[in-house]
Amino acid sequence: MSPSKKMNFRIRSFRLLPLLFFLSASVAYATHERSGDLQYTYIGNNTFRVVVTTFTDQTSVAADRDSIEVNWGDGIKNLIVRVEVSDLTVNIRRNRYEGTHTYAGYGTYIIGMKDLNRIQGVQNINASQSVDIPLYFESLLVFADPAIYGSINNSPVLTTNSIDYAYVNQIFTHNTGAYDPDGDSLAFELFIPLADQNVEVPNYVYPHLLTPPPATLTQNQTTGDMIWDRPTYTCVVNVGIIVKEYRRIYVNGVLNSVLQVGWVKRDLQIIITDSNNKPPIIAQIQDTCVVAGSTVNYLISATDPNPNQIITLSNYGGPFLVPSSPATFVPNTPGLSFSTGLFNWNTNCTHISPNAYVAVVEAKDNTNPIPLFDIKTFRIKVVGPPVQNVQATPLGNSIVVAWDNPYVCS
């Protein structure tokens, strides 16, 4: 397990309130935290912006937070404020918090958020007695000299929610939709969710072990697909996914080392429901490699084995987040049991990367109250165009190679 540090959440607004009110409010926290993650971006002058996203039980009104405390990993903790709130269902609320912090200098910092309590009844945490177990997640920030590391690191961007739905006897797939704005390589692993820094939740059981063999739970280290084959009964479970980022360090144009420059730990909640319906199926999408300046077009289609289902297609991931010429996805008007959409990306020189871009497609039907869905990931590698008008001229015991200057992607 990756190292983490300890922090304590402090409910500042209750300090001066009467004891009776404090106790009644503590009871209200019995069903609150579900899942979350923390991401950061460098904004200059040793300052980073942090975005914390949590999913909570919105019926716990007394436990609703307009601010949360963040441990910045340098001995400082403070509150950051909620900037966005939305209710996904009658009992699931999405909260987005933002704040900034300035560090004294370069260093390695673990930024964490802890809150009390998780909801009751998480099947694979403490034999469902999860209500007294805190939710804690964190991210590693390696704040290092850009003269050595090439640039100051930003965390991976996770474009999907940290709450998801699975269905009894159906294969479940979750992808974080991770994109690295610095072009660093990403690797994905599972971990046991945390109750605090360096403290795993008690009596944890990986979800596939709740059911008889041959159920499996796998995490693709490259694409980020986590696949559970398959839940056999309705329940609520949590899984930890860590997204690690690695940077290639070159000296005089030669690869010198590969360093880990950060990670994000997602605490994911999966809600398993039962349905006689079948999910839609997305047609296979092939990975591709293109020369910068090329256009990537995919006509993406999905079908539904059930009659009279309306399928909605959506697309997310790295190609949609690049600052220059991002990809677009235009879904056609959904039809009964069939839908298509056009993915289009006009690549350019800024997209050249040693790493492939991962895009995620989601097909969702209109099952009520919880839709069924399928996801597919595909990878696009963008390479530099070849040099033009190459000439080789003998010079003594050597050969001088020349080509057009300037190079189109210089």
C-alpha cells in the first residue's frame, strides 16, 4: 500500500454550541459520506488549487457541508469552500469544493481529506457496520524543480464520478476517465480504502470475495478499466483505485530515468441493484495511432437487446481536455434500441505524446429509476510527422543528415 499521513477532521462550527445540540448533530452524521477524490493544479508562485469532490447521502441534512478541512501535508490544515452542489438522486448528492495553498518550497506532500462518517451498510467494510468508519482519501504531490523535472506537476484529471452502479449477474466496468495534463504515463491499481492516513478501513473484503467463485475483480493497469465479473446480489460496496503518474526524465535527449511524480487515490462506491433488463452494448472501437495533423473520426454505435429502450451516448477522457483543438462528440438523436454518435478529433503538434490518450464511451438506457449502461475505452496515440526532404552527405568517415528546417512540429 502507498504511504499516507495522518490528519484529524475538526468540526469548527460546533465548538461553542451546547453539548445537547452537538450530540444530536453527531447522530445525524450516521449516514453521510459515500465516496470521493482530490485533484490539484499548479497555478504559479508555489501555489496549487485543489478540487475535492465527494458524494454524500443528501437526506442527512444536518451533516451537509458548505466547507471541508484539507490537510496540505506541510503541517497546515484549513477549510476550503463548496462551489458546486447537485443532487443525482433523492439520496445522492455531489459536492465540489475548491481552495488554494502556497507552499514554502519544493518537497513531497500528501494532501488529504477526512470526514465522519461513511454511510451505514457498506457490505465489504467492517461487516456492513460502516457508519463509524471515516471516509479518507488523499493525493501525492511531488513539488520539484522544473529545471530537473521539466515542469511542475499537476495531478491526473479524473473525468468520471466516484460513485457508480452495477447490476446483479451483469459484468460491471468502471473507468476513472483519467487524463494527465503534463503528458505523464498513468498506471492504475486497486487498494483497500482508508479511514485515515496509513489506516485501512477495518475488516475489508474485496467485492468479488463476497460471492462464491469464480467471481473475479481485475484492474487493467494501462487502460484503467476495473472489471467485476460479477455481483450476484444487491448491496453497496467501496473500492479504492489509485492512479499513479510517472515522468520520463531526459538528459541531452537521452532517457535518464523514470520517476513517480504523483498519484490520486479514489474511494469509489458501487451500488448494486437488480433488474430483469439487459444493458446496452457498444460496438467494439479499435485503438489507433495517427500522425499529428490527422483527423480521427469514429462513428460509435450502441444497441440494446431490450425492445423500446432509448440509448443515450456520451464520451469523455483525455482528448476532450487538451487545451488546443479538443475532440468533440456529437450524438445523433437516440432511437429505439439503437443509437450512434460521431467522435471527431483534429489533432495537431501539441498533442504529440509518448503516451496514448484514453477516451471512454458510455451508453445508457432509460431504465427507471436507475439506467443500465455499458462503457468502452479506446486509445489514440499521436506521433510527430516525419521530417521532409532528408539528405545524406558523406563527410570523411561520417555522414551528415539534413532535412527541411523548420520542422513542421519544431
